[in-house]
Amino acid sequence: MEKIAVITSAIGSSHKLLAQNFSKNVDYHAFVDQEKLNEDSGWTTHKVENIAVDEFFSDRLTAKQYKISPYKFLENYSYIIWIDSNIVLNYDPERLVNKYLNGFEFAILHHYKRNCLYDELNEAVIHKLDDYKKLEKQNKAYQSIGFLKNKGLYECNFILTKNTKSVIQLSDLWWEHVTKFSSRDQISLPFVLSQLNIKVNTINPEDNNNQKLFSKTIQTPKSRIYSKQPATFFSMKIHLLRRVSLIKKAITLWGAKF
């Protein structure tokens, strides 16, 4: 019998794990660093230690290892659905697997707004979501290899995977990139996918709007912002280009009125 698990992780956060619409034929696992629920909850909790070594985003990296490499910890499952800890599933997990992993090994929502990892990387710089130096290193690495713009971008808060050799390879390479470069996993995923022969089902964001696959209930805390870091030439360049772009848009809008 093929087993399905829904998993999440909450490391360093103060909010409780969210109650789900638990299915009898599906197991629910949460990797946490402290008590998040009462004993009568539907989650099976695994208390873990913070193992990631990062000056600012150790909690983030520790949580992401369960997202990126789930079969390393739950190897007996045929399918795993990852949800961020601020998500409540509104759709039966078995139906999700049948709908999105039929003929595929990996299913994920396309980004609701952007289609390019370089644009996402620039957003991380603008909003100080990671170390400028790591983001610059990643930008240079991908450009030097010749990775092109507008090759896809994904929302990494809801991921369906099948336990296959290709998915394990994906996990290993993806983890390598989020520890070597930015821990913002959506930046590295398009590049990693391009390096592997894996059957990916890109889910249209409209599927969630129309079918309500899941709901988000908690906003991202400001603690995830790396605000106290000195500007670099790279970060100043990105900020300058953004200002120029906004000015051009404003001039275009102004001109259209007259």
C-alpha cells in the first residue's frame, strides 16, 4: 500500500501548529524545536535540534531541511506533501496526489507574480531577505553558467513529491544550493530543476484561487529580514535600478494623462 504523509516544520517561531482537516488514510508529521500542540492533536510531532550553522538564518535552514529532503527523515512514504507552517490544507491529500502526481514526480505552484529567479533574487536584495554577499555570489554563479532569465519561478510553500531516485537527487542538489548560496529556496529551485531529468507538474496559481487547495493564516515575521547589514556595490546597483524603473513607470503614467 502506498503511504502518504503531510509534513511541516516550525523552528524558532512562537505560533502553534495549525489544526488541519485530518484524513484517516494520511499521516501528519511536524518537525519542531518546542511544544507546539497539545497531545490530542492530529499531528505527530518530532522534536529536533537546530543543526544549521548560519549567523542570521539558522532557524530557517533547520526547518528547510525537512522541506527539501523529506525522504531522508520519512523514507517509508511513497508520497509526501510539504506545507509551510502557516498553511491549512483545504483539499484531501489523497486527491491532491491523484490530481497532481499522476505521471509526475514533483508538483509545485508557479509563482503568482514572477517568472524569473533573477527577479526573485533582486526582490530579496530590495527587501533585505538575505545576506547581500550570498545573493551576489548566487547571481554570479548562475550567470557564469549561462542560466537564462525567465525560465520559471515557483512558490515553495506547497510541494508534492513522489519517492523516486530523481526526487532524492533533486533534494541533494537543492540542499547544496540553499546552504552554499541564499537560503531563499525559491531562488535556487529553477536552476536545480534545469540540471535534472525530473517530471515536474507546474500548478497554475489559479488552481488555488478557484479550488482553494490551501489557506494561509499567519503572516511572515519581520525577524526574517536581515536589516542590519552594510550596503554593497551589488545591493546599491539593484536598488538604483529599481528606482530608475519606478521613475520610468511614473513618467509613462504621467504622460498618458496628458
